[in-house]
Amino acid sequence: MEDYGGSGSIWPQIVLIIVLTGFNAIFAATEMAVVSLNRNKISSMAEEGDKKAKTLVTLLDDQTRFLSTIQVGITFAGMLSASSAATSMASGLGKFLSSIGIPSGEAVAVPLITLIIAYISLVFGELVPKRIALQNSEGVATALAGFISFLSKLVKPFSALLSISTKIVLKVLGMYSEDIEEKISEEELKSYITVSQEQGVIDAQGKDMMINIFEFDDSAAYEIMTPRTEIFMVEYEDFGLETINEILSKGHSRIPVYGENKDDVVGIVYVKDLFIELKKNKYEFINIDDVIKEAYFVPESKKIGQLLFELRNNKNYMALLVDEYGGISGLVTIEDIVEEVVGEIEDEYDADRGKITKLGKNKYKIDGSVELKTINDQLYTELDSDINETIGGFAVEKLGFFPEEFSEDPLIVVDEDYIIEVLKVGDKRISEILLTIREESKNRNPHDDN
């Protein structure tokens, strides 16, 4: 029987291809295992003295170098495998094809061998090892960490060149590897959270809270403040026993006190201190100087994560926000900040604030202070404004003028998706509206069957 490949050459080539495919599998499995690791768990293991975990932490700390090492290994394995097959194996197969009557046997053999090698490399060198690594990422990573660490030192010149080249290209494109890794990490976590909710591991409320945490440090204080027009304040000069009844009717625990005007906040009064002082004076009189405390002021642009840290450290419950002109723009409490994560917290004093009351099918009576975001989340609408955050402000924007308090004419905004009717106007703001979502609207609440 004729040996078309040469008995002394074809088997060593086959063995070499198997070995190179094996190396490719090791690199592919290691890459998938390491990037799939639970970073916190590995860090804890490293702190407890696990040497392999320490090696993995080192690899994770310099992911660019790690990925460069893997890429060098995969590239060399694939290149050697292809060049090896393209020599004697392609030649031998070409002679065989020619002998059985196939014209241009050697020309056909090269792409055929390339396809066979590509198939073997893809299945056994990439897909199978990666699936195995995904199912046991920790085991695979710890088993191969030492080998990859050794290899990274061996190919350091090549990986360094690749790392530098990558960083230069990213810099030219106006991107930075650190930023990319951070964004990928955040998006991956959000994806895991969403999948966990879909699989029933966490409920929808838990998912929303976790997602809100990612937005926490990006939000500025002015985005969650109670605007100055809605802040209840008392005047310093007119403070007396008659003021206390007004304070008690509002249900607040802390009240700002102003001097010449509402941009001139001179302090804060705690309701509990009022009672203590009143009792001391036998409920006959009260001196505001005995109960007033220093107010806490911050720029309205301050991030709420930083503000929460400051309020906690300074033992303050609320902060008054100052705009760029030095005026008071609003007020933020610790409760406002916490609500950004856990959602709206209502007590007995919130019962009539920010309500959305369903009146019938697709009809809702809404307090003017309710934010558009809240309405969109609850009613599946897409109300959007670049200048207003509340439904009251949105209605004024759409009307194009500020309505009179005792207008006899109906004030209605008609859109293809909704109809807004102004129900109440007071204190220079729209305090209540009626929202009707049209039947034909694509944004109609799918759960609204009544």
C-alpha cells in the first residue's frame, strides 16, 4: 500500500497537531475560567493564605497582561498547527486525491486540510474547553493559574508589546482600558441581577434596589430635592406661640427658619426641642434663640452618595441646597436619599402627597408634585421633559402659560397618547391634574383592565 504522506512524517504531524490543540484548549479554558471567577471569593481565599488564589489575584489585577499572554499562546498554537498541517499533510492528501481521479488534488487539499484543522481547533481547542471552564471556573482557574503565571513571565516581551500597543490604540481612540473594564464590570453585574430576577432568585423589588445602587453616585442632590417653593419655613422675627400651631399642622420634625427672605435661612428648629422649651416655660412663651440650631448648607450639585456620608458623619438629618447664585434652591433629607435606593417611603404625613389615584379605566387623578419618572414607572407612559421633573410643571410647559387660580375655562392638554386636564391651581403651581391615557396609545398600561 502506497504511503502518500510518508510513514515517517504524517504521524508526527498528527501528534503535533493534537498537542497544539491541547495547548489551545488550555489557554481558552484558562481565559474563560479566570474572567468568570467570583473576584470577592478569590480575594478572600488569597487573604486566608491560599497560594493559587494569590496567583489568580495577581492575574486579575493586570488583566491586560493576562489577556495578552493568553492571546500570544492561542496565536502561536493556531499558527504552528496550521503551518504544520499545510506542509506534509496537505501534500500527502493532494497526492491521494490525484490518485483517485480528482483533478488538481493538491490545490483542493490545502483548503480541505485548513477546514479540518479549523474544525478540530474550534471544537476541541475552543468550545469544549470553554464550556468545561464555565461549569467549573474556580477549579480550572486554580489548576492552571501556575502554568499561566509561568508562561506570562516567559512571553513577557511579547505580551508587553501587545499591552503597550493596545493602550496606545485606545488612547488614540479617546478610550482608556481602566474605564472600559469598569463599564464592562457594571454592565455585567446589571445583567446578572436581571437574570437572577428572571430566574426567581431575587424578586422585582430586590432587583430595582440593586440597579438603583449603580445610579446612586451619579445623581446630584438637586435631582431629588424638595424645591424651595414647597419647603415649609417660619420667619425668625414673627416666631411665637401662634407659629407653633402652624408647625404642628405640617407634621415635620425639623423646620427651617429664615430672616429677611427665604434665601436667608438662619437656622433649623427641631419640634422636639420646642416641646421641651415650652414645658420648661409652662407653655406661656418661647424664645426662638433657645431652640434654633445651625443649618447645614451644601451646593445643589453635590452627589447624593457624598452627601449621605457627610450627613451621617455630621449627625445632620437634612441639608439646604444652595444654587450658583447663593440662593436656596431646595432641601434634601436622609429619607430622600435612602428612597433613591429602596423606593418611596410613606408615613402618615405623606398620605396626601404625591398620590396617583385611579378613577377608572385609563383615568388617574395625580398630585402636581408627582415626578414624571414615577408616573412613567407606574403607568407605563413615556412623559418626557427637558426642563420639568413633575407632572404639574409638565402641564404648564404643554399649556404654554401659567393658569389662573380661578379660571372658568377648562385647561386641557391633548396629545396622541394622553389627555391632561388641570383640576387645581394654587400657590403659583398646578397642584392636581387628571391624566387620561388614550385607548389607542402604544404606552397604555397593559394591566389596566378596569
